[in-house]
Amino acid sequence: MGDGESLIFSSDKLPGNKGGMDLYMTKFTNGQWSAPVALDFANTPKDDQYVSATSLGRYLLKDAPGQRSNELVEMLFPGEIRPKAVVKIEGSILGDDPSSAYVTVFNLKDQSKVFSTRPDKAGTFVTYIKEGGVYELSVDPEKDNYTFFSKSFDLTGDKFSVVEKVTADIKAADSGDEIILEGISFRPGGSEITPTSTQELRRLQRLVLGNPGKSFSILVTMTGYQQDSVRLNPDLTETIIDTLRLPVVQRIDSLDSASVPRDSLALKYTYHNDRTLKQAKAIGDYLIKQGVPPGRLACSGKAEAEAIPENRKTFVKVIIH
């Protein structure tokens, strides 16, 4: 199958045979093929031999009796044995020398490299990634003063596209250029950069050091801002303290009707989840440790409300000046 680890074959020699040739599946795990499992949902008393599967791995394609002599039907794989889905990535690189770029795909779970190539002369490339992983595809230039491209693919859920198309514009960095840094993320509830951000930070470091005459703005934006007067949600890690002046009229004594106005001070606490400025500064601190002068960097954050919790997102952008 397309996942590179599921094998379907036919045999009439294994136990549980329904008659004729039956279909079986084995999986290649840790260097070994597993014991074959009969595909009882598809086997019949007749010969069952010629099958395929969709790239999403959900359906087995098989011929079966129909209104005509035979028809091609889709049969749903049981979840415990279905092959992993495979997503095709079709890439196109723009620029003055697209074939000189390097295309790499990393599995972010273990930082392993799963694919590496150079595009053809037209700047195109094709690669495949399979279900169960979180991947980062990057297009890196040969020259340090050129821009780069990266994109993340999370295939740990249930829904994703069969084909993904990406376009990367790799060119000499110029004022006004903006690059979305999808490969940088932070630990939940904090501003600490995750270890999976290593590759993206190195690309950003190369770009900044490769353009000594330019300055860079790092902007972290979060959609999903929340605040409350009490810290009931553990995500509300940040605090705003305001001083309130409350006017109080105090009488001098019980016989004198005169009074003296005074102010009473009180503290108002607002708890919120806007860590964007701290996160931007964490990226800036990393670059400074790599030799970037602080005067070439500006860090800022922005938080916006989001009514739908599933749409909450934090992303990083660098702007070149």
C-alpha cells in the first residue's frame, strides 16, 4: 500500500480460508512482517485476488458481482487494520534560480528527516507524507541573504486533503518582505519555545545574519484572547494590576459638620492569556545569543478575540526593513 508498511496478498493455504484465494494483510513493524490477518470483510467463497486501496487508506477497492457481470466497489477497512493515509505534496518554487533550493521534510515528533531533494529546472517537486505524523516542509536557499519557506502538516487528526499544493518564492531579502514562521511554536500556557522549533529558528538565524544591513521585526499574533477578574481558567497566566482611587468623605468629628475628602486606594486584578510579547522576546533572545545585535531587532505581540475555540491559533511573522 501507499503507506509503505501495509501489504495485501492472496492465498489459499492459510487457516480460515473461505474458499479459493482469500485476501490477507500483514504490516511491516520494527523490521518484521506481522502475522497475516484475513480480510473477512472482503473475502468470499470465490477467488478474491485483485484489489487496491485509496490513498487515504479508508477503502479497499475490489471487484464484486453487480448489475453487470462485475463492478468495482469500495469496502470500508476496519479501523484496527486499515492502511495509513498518504498525502501527496505538489510543490512549485519561484525565483531567479529555483532549482538551486533544497527541499526537506522533517517529522517533528522525533526530528527525523523523511525526505530531501532539489527541485527540477522548472522549480517543481513532489513528495509524500503519511498519516500519524506532524511534518515540517522547508525550502531553503543556497545563499544566506535569500528568503526561505516552511509549512507544517498535522496528519494526526481524521481529516486532511489527499493533495496539498505549496508555492515558495525564494529570492533576495528585501525591505517589506514578510515571512510566516509556521515552524515556531510555544509550550502551552507559556512563552518557552518548543524543541520542535529548532529547524525554523536556524533558518531565521541564517536569514538575519545573512542580511547585516537590514533590521527585522518579530510579531507574534494570537487569536483567542480571554480575560477575567478571577483566575478560573488555568490558561489565564498573565496579570494586569490597576490602581483605583475611590473618593471617601471623612467627617472631622461628631460636632463639626465639616468634612475632609480623601482618596482610598484599591487594586484591580485582570487575568488574561496574552503572552505574545513574551513569546516574541523569546525569539529575539535566541537571535541575540546567536550574535545578532539587539538594535536590529524589534519584538511585538498582538492578541485578538475569537468566538470559536477551535479557531484559536498563535502564529509568528518576521518583517524585513
